[in-house]
Amino acid sequence: MAKESFVEQIADIEKDFPQWYTDVVLKTGLVDYGPVKGTMVIRPYGYAIWENIQSELDSRFKATGHKNAYFPLLIPMSFFTKEAEHVEGFAPEVAVVTHAGGEELSEPLAIRPTSETIFGSMYSKWIQSYRDLPVLINQWANVMRWEKTTRPFLRTSEFLWQEGHTAHATEDEALEETMKMLAVYKEFAENVLAIPVICGKKTEKEKFAGAVATFGMEAMMKDGKSLQAGTSHYLGQNFAKAFDIKFLDKDGVQKNVYTSSWGVSTRLIGALIMAHGDNRGLILPPKVAPCQVVIVPIAAKKGGVMEACADIKAKLEKAGVRVILDETDNSPGWKFNEWEMKGVPLRIELGPRDLEAGKALIFRRDTLEKAEVQLDNIAKTTQQLLDTVQKDMLEAARVRRDNKIVYANDLKGILNGVEGGNFVKAGWCGCRECEDKIKAETAATARVFAEGETSKTCAVCGKKAEHTVIFARAY
RNA sequence: UGAGGUGUAGCGCAGUUUGGUAGCGCGUCUGGUUAGGGACCAGAAGGUCGUGGGUUCAAGUCCCGUCACCUCAACCA
């Protein structure tokens, strides 16, 4: 009987982007829903992507002088109340432990939604002198935020992330750190995830609770909506004062330190899916793909086919390529669809006919092109092609994004822009009323300030524009 | 919190109007034949019908309660 084609099983990316996303995430085996609402179980295939992200990021953190550490999951509630804006921003979404050991606790414990407070409390003990500075620590951890509506990777009650927390002697140094890590994220997003991003300062409304300034990294998804893919915060002396983090400077004066914090999360996996995927499923850039090449034997039982496939696998492994030989007895068509759905960048097909000719077919997931390759130098060809795919994916994403950035002079222009799935650059006077009005009438929010651009007037009130802002609907 | 909807096999559903042996498709498992875009044959396993009570000779089906989930609204660094 005629089965539903694979393409029909996955929602149409053009017509129903959210449904397409959910289908892909579940059907590719990245995650499953957890028993507690809003939680996800990250399955091995999804976690392998995260491990690749971790290792790429971690080497960049080490290269910029940071060290890893681990801080506790539970934070005394009183810590949050020490910084006024921080507690106000996070209180609604903090999960709290009230009982343990069969008794009610004398002080409730927050399950960390972020760790500025507990880092702050420890830094106040560790830092005494300018000689102790800077302190550059990162931690890989889980955090919990009790959001009302959730979606796998994009917004879940519990998620994995890294959070860097640094303390510095001067404002300049802390600001420099904030910007340096934002640049690290940008370079990583583009060269590893193949996602072009726009970085910039956030408005007061969108800034992190407790920060002096927040800088965001925004990525455009295929439907033109924006996803905040990472943030870097300059915290000034807000947390230093709240947690009494002081040092004796060279001039003999006691001073508060200046701190920064920055983080990216498993949301990056959601970004990967939505920035690159198509109607066949995922398309993963080679650098983070758990499997970079899949070998599909054709007529596997015929003489020499499996042996030749195993030989190719060995050669690729030796060259450092992550490769899977699909030895299951599914039909070739089934295998093609399965691995395409999972986003494997390259597929090598080898059957009796190819073997005789000393060739194989190699298929590119990103462009859907097939080409013949000589078996003799297949390892080298494959490696080169992986590099090409990595670069082409970034370039293709860049073109997609650049075609969807428009300018607007008034509210209607912003509305038309975002309805058409664009990022819209528009002037803004800087007042909260105008920002709120844009959100109310267009469902778009201010993502980041567009640096190096000047608009004359505010798109809402017509007064003099203080900034040019990128507006977009966001996930 | 306001409005609507859904709970029956791993997944998707029918069956409820009119009470009478628990069904279908996909998937899974076993054995075999196949193979260049989701192949085919044969066989098998799998269900406290969300949950508590009531009516009845008899309840997936009728009555009362309750829980969970989904959609929209609201809320949301």
C-alpha cells in the first residue's frame, strides 16, 4: 500500500513553521518530552550535538584565559533579594524547594535560574586584593526557569548552558570582557554553527535583570523571526555592591569590583534546526554534526560491497571524520530518508556497479546534489567537501538573512516588514512608550541596536531618533 | 485566570447517539525473500478504555465527581 511520503510526514516549512519545528525535533530523535511539563529529555543524538558545541566553545573560553568550575544547584532565597532588579525580574519564574529530609526548611531554596548571586557570594570571599583580579570563571550547568509556555530547546523549564562570571578591577576591563565574549560567541556562531548573527546592545526593557547593559546575539530563523542565541551582560558594580565584593587596590583604597556575565544554552540547537532545516528535516553543519558522513551500501549481500564500505569507513575514521556505516537491512530508500532527516551532511552510496567502476556516489545534504568520486582518494575528497559544506551553509544563511532586512520610517512600515518575515531597521526616540507601542501593534520587539547606522526620526512619535533599532518578531 | 476541545495498544484514531465478546492503520518482534529514493510474504506480541464513585443482570458507552493534556486569550530576560 502507498505510505505517506516522508515529506508529507514533516509539516511544510513554508506553511507551518512551528509545527515543522516540533515534528523535526521529535522525529529525528533529538529529544522526547519529559514527564514534568515543560521539560525535555535530550536523547543521545541531540546530546551529541551539544557535546560538539561544548567542546568548540570550551576551547575558545580556555584560549581567552577562562577556567571551568562548578557551583551548587540550590541557592538560598535571601540571595536573590539582595539585588532589587534581579529579584524582581526572576521571582516569577523561580522554582523553589521548601521541603527536604521530610521537614519544611527554615529558608526556602531556589533552584538556580542563573547563578550571578551565588557567584557573587563566593567572589566576596575569594577576592581581597587587586592581585586576585581578574577572576575569570565559567561553569557548565543546568538551570531552571518556570516558563508558562515551553518548546523543546527554545524555551524549556530546565535547560543546559554555560555561564561565565567574571570580576575586574575597573569598569573598562569589565566592559572589555563583556564585548570580548560577545565577539567569541559571534565567531563561534558563524564559523561553527554556520549561523550569521547580529550583535548589539539591548534596550532597557529587554536587558537582563540586574545588568547595567545587555548585549545580545540575534539569529534569523528561516521564517524571518529572531532568536536570541546568546547574551553578554555588563553588570557594573550592581552585584559587587549587593554581595560586598571588595578589593584593596594599588592605591590603598577599598573598591567594589566590576562584573560581567555571559551565556549560551541548548537553545543554540533550536537555532541550528530553524536556521538551516528544510522539508526533509535537519541540515547540520559538519562541525557540530554527530555523524558527518553516512555510508549506505546498495545490494549489500553482493560480492565485496560490504567489504568496500568498511574499507571506506576505516579510511574516513583515520582521517578524523565522524562516520557511520549503515549495516541495517532497511531498504536503501529508507536509509536515505532517515539520514537526511537527521541532517547528516554527506552520504556515500556504494553498490556493485560503483565498485566495478572504482567510484562511489556522494550526496550533499545542504544542496541535495549527487556527484561521483574516485574510491582511491575518497578520504581527501570527503574532507574537502565537508569544509565546503560548512562554508556554503554560512554563506547561504547569510544571503537568506540579508535579503530579509528592510528599513521602515513609520509603524505601518514596521508592521509590513515583520509580517513579511523580515528584520526591520527603524529609528527610535529611546522612550519606553514608543517601544511598547511597537510591540502592541506589530508583535515585534526591539532586538538590538543597529550599530553604525543613523535614523533621523522615531518611527512612532516622529521625534528625533536616538538609535536605529532592529525590530523583529522573536521566539 | 477566561473560552473551547481531547483522554481507548508505543504513535494516530474508530467505537459513545441506541449499554451486550476491545477494534483499525502505522510502528514493534520472529522467520524468510529483497535492494540505486520509505519493498514484500507469513506469523506473533501488545489494552486497569485518564481516574473515583453511582445506575444496571451487564458500562469504553448512561449519571455525578475529579485529574491531566491541547488550542486561543493572558503571562513570559
